[in-house]
Amino acid sequence: MYLVVIAWIYVVLMMSVAEAANTTGTVLGAVMTFFLYGVGPCALVVYLMRTPARNKAAKMRRAEEVARHQAQTAVAAEPSVNLLAKPSQAASLPPDGSSHATSGSPAVALEPGIAPVRKEP
């Protein structure tokens, strides 16, 4: 892919040099030719061709973040066992810093179709 881009930039550069060297051409016209025929379209093509690779890299980063977060929460969710503690001092799970409840035993409805937690009126 990059070989085609390099070749096209070379062709446009030669077009710009020819326009600047021509008796009726100007340097401003040569610069405009280089940017409007060469750099602009090539930048757009490279950006569009790299989109799948960028998306794949973003998904990989997101998967790594999720895995790292799950590993951290798994370590933090392990209750510490204190053999000297009294039964009334049951260890609870530490908060995870979010607005959600900590991970522990999930609330289970006694009967299907009944919500385990009811909102107060």
C-alpha cells in the first residue's frame, strides 16, 4: 500500500516541478498542485486504509483493560480470612470505588418474576 502512495507522491512532485519550471506556471500553482493532487488525497487514502488496523488495535486495548480490571477485582474480591476474628465480625467485601454494589453473592429472587430488591415509594 505504501509503495503506491510513495509512487503517487513522486508523480505529483514531478508535476509540481514541471508547473513551477514552465513559463506560464507559478510556484504557488506548483505548491497547490502538490498539496491538492498529492498530499491531500494520499493522506485520505492512507487514513481510510488504516481504519481496520486502528479499530483492531482499539479492541485489543479495550480487551486488555477489561482483563486487567477483572484481574484487579478478582484479587480485591477475595475475602481475607481472619482466624482470630469473632463470628460477629464477619469480613465484608471492600468497595470497588464505583457507584455499583460490590461483587459478592448475587441477589436471587425466591420466586420467578419477583424482583429481589424493591424500590421504596
